[in-house]
Amino acid sequence: MFVINFFIKNLNDIKKLGLKEFYRKFLILLRVILFIPFSILGFLFSILIRLLSPLVLVRVNRLISQRLGHYIAETELYLSEREFDSNKKKYFDIFFYDGPICNYYLHKIIKKKVLVLPRILLEPIYLINKTLNLIYKKIGLSINESKYIIPRPECQDRDVNGLFLKSKQKINFFDSDIKKGLETLRKLGVKSNKYVCLAVRDSNYLDTVFPKGNWKYLDFRNGDIKNYVMAAEELTKRGYYVLRMGKFNKKKLETNNPMIIDYSFSKFQSDFMDIYLGGTCSFCISSGFGFDGIPFVFRRPIAYVYAPLGYLNSFVNNSLAIFKKYYSLKEKKFLNIKEIYSQQLAFNFSLHSLNQNKIVLVENSPEEIKDLAVEMDHIVNDKLLEGESEKILQQKFWLNYLELTKKHNIEKMPIHKEINMKICSSFLKNNKKLLFDD
């Protein structure tokens, strides 16, 4: 009965989702069939790796190829860490992809930078190495967990150690593609090199690429593109073109302004142009999702409209931020920063948990987003006039923020070290009651 139901369910999935789903399920079936023989080989190779370790240390890990932010940022961080690793000559590192590739142009670049072999060959070795590490731990043997497994960056895709400020950019365009990018830019209608990427998250990307997943828990991070139109209009008055980014966006950006272009719905949208635009823009305005990993790695300034509060990208150089406000339906008021932290909301990554606590994350107003864009324009053009009172507010905010983060960060992960971010000055001034004790 179970086999029949299983067969019917998979057949219905293929009918509903089409050829792409058939291809996905076929690959899964093939992996299952081949897993046993490759696991035996993987065990033998794991033993061989240990025997060879006095001569050369072979390490394995996966690249998170399904999610753009992790894929580009963690690879760049690995390469940057390796630059400063005095033991790098002792290692022979091999990667495999953990699933579908989110951007094939980036895939071409990364394959030139690190050794990537098929998942079916390396995943058994990786899993066996992890299992052996657990066994060693249980029987009380001391083991360096990263000896046979390439360690992930200390804080995943967060550059908490400031490596990007110390090292040269590793992931970059092929020289032959720069001219192609410029030509496509002109075809898009962008007549200068002064342009801003506008990246506003919605749920449609994950729902389209991973239709079987339930991504509702991340909906609190979404943004309404209408709230960004005022900022885009203001930027065009300052001479910028504004390009709305994204893949499989739900709604078009409605405007009659020829300098505001919804690139995500244009025929020029491609994996290459996603990387090119994110890597060459004057700056990026982002609601905080995978796309902004591109300007981050390419060392472009970023203005964030962010949630959740505890995970501000404080390490990003030349970055500016505002963040969503936390409204309590129970108390019928906006929570101040101390209440957000004390109620364990600052690090919350689940809409379900927010709903349980009757908390609504209120989107920033068009005026707040416009002020953010204007201040970022001042920063990139060295026109920011910051008075003593503004400097004091910045210092006061970050001292309080870091103290609360240290106190309430249950995971104790070092998510903030050196602060390279500013909070938008007008946002600090207009929200003193929520952000400061006095």
C-alpha cells in the first residue's frame, strides 16, 4: 500500500509541476541507486585520506550553491581566509555543490577559483568524515574537526573579521565580459555609469525555485516595492538610473519615469547581468536577501532596509541602514529596542514565532526609505556633513546595540565585531524613544 501511495504521489507531482519535476525526481532516484556503491568507495577513500594525511591533508566540504548570498559570500570569505592562512600549502581542498546552481555565471567564475567535483563522488566522503568525527567524540578521542572537512567561515556569510578590508577581491568578472556588460546596460536604456540597484525581497523566488518548500516563515522579510518608488524618483533627480533587481518577482515596479527600469521583468535579465549590475552599481538599496551578496563581495556600498534587528550587517564597509519596527498587538504599541531584545525577538527568523507572540513587523515608510537613499548618495559622493550631535547618536546606538546583542544572543555566535555600518541619521533622530533609554 505504501509503495502504491508513494508512486501515485510522485506521479501527481510530475503532472502538476511538469518536466522539470520529472527531471528532479529522476536525479534523486539516480542518486539513491548509486549511493550505496559510492558510499563504499567513499569509506575506502576516507581511509586513504587519513593514511595520506602525514604527506598531504585532503579536505572536503560543500558549497551552498542553491542560495546566492551564501554561495558568493562564503566562497569569497574562504578565498580571503586562505590568503592569510600560513598552513594553506598543507591542504588540498575539494568542494562539491549541495544542490542546484543558483547562478551559472557565478558558477563559471568559482570553478576557476576552487576545485569542484561531482556531488555523487564527494558527498559520501564528506558524510563519512562527519560521522567518524562524531564517533571519535563519543569515545573520547580528541579530534580536530576541520582536519578532513574544510571549515565554513566563522560566521557563515558574515565578514565579522573584516577580511574584505584586508584582502583583494577574489571573485571578479572575466575581462572579456566587461564590454558585454556595458553594451547590455546601454540596451537597457541606461545612458551613464551612475546607477543604483534596487533589490526588494518577495516570496516568489523561493516559491518558484523550490515549489515543494514552505517558505511562509520568511515572509516577514518581504518588502512592498511601492514603498521604494519615492526613493527611486528622488535618486533620478540626483542623476542616477535605478534598476529594480530580482528573479521571478511577483509584481512589477509601476512608474512612468524612464530612468527607473524594472530590469527583473526585462528581456535582458540574465545570470551574467545580475552579477554585472550588482558588482558595478554606484550603490545598492536592499531589503536584506541573497542578491546583496553581490555588491557586498564586489565592495560596493549598500543601504539596507532590514529585519531582523539583531542581524544588521554591521561588518559591511560603507553601509547604511534603517530597520523595520516591532509592533505588539497585545500591548498596542511599538516595542523599544530593549523590549525587542528582552522578548527574544531581535534574532527571530520565523513568522510563526512572531505571530505566536502577536508581533507585527511594520515596513519602513516611503519617506524613511527616501531619506536612506539620499544619505547614501551623500556618503558615496563624500558630501555627508555629520555634526557632533549625529556622531553622538551613532555612538550611543551602537554601544547600546552591542551590549544588548551580547546579553541576549543565545547562540553566542560572534555576529558583530568591528562596526563599519551607520544608521541613517534621520531614522535615529525620529525614533529616539524606540532606540534610546532617555
